[in-house]
Amino acid sequence: MIKKVKNAFLKLLIKIDNGFLCDVCRLNHPSTCAHPERPNSKKCNDFEHKSLR
Ligand code: SF4
């Protein structure tokens, strides 16, 4: 629950900045993310901030 709230908050901060979620997503690698939008995704349900585990 807290992880989801933190993730949503971090997404909001990124949107205020440059908007590219992939830049700070821990899944930003061809072997872990198959989304065609990578690395320039601005909207993604699988986003996980690098700082979250
Ligand atoms: S999961 Fe989403 S935000 Fe993360 S790298 Fe893939 S497309 Fe980008």
C-alpha cells in the first residue's frame, strides 16, 4: 500500500519534470521491459521507480 502511494507520488513528480518515466524506472532494459514505448514512455502501469524494491 505505502509502496503504491510512493510510486504514484514519484510518477507525479516525474510528470512535472520532463515526463519520461523510463528514465527512472528500474525496468528500463530490453530484457525486463517489452513495452514498445520504452525508453520514452510518459504513461505506464508497470512503472517502478528505481528506489523502490
Ligand atoms: S515498465 Fe514502463 S516506465 Fe518502465 S521502462 Fe518499461 S515502458 Fe518505461
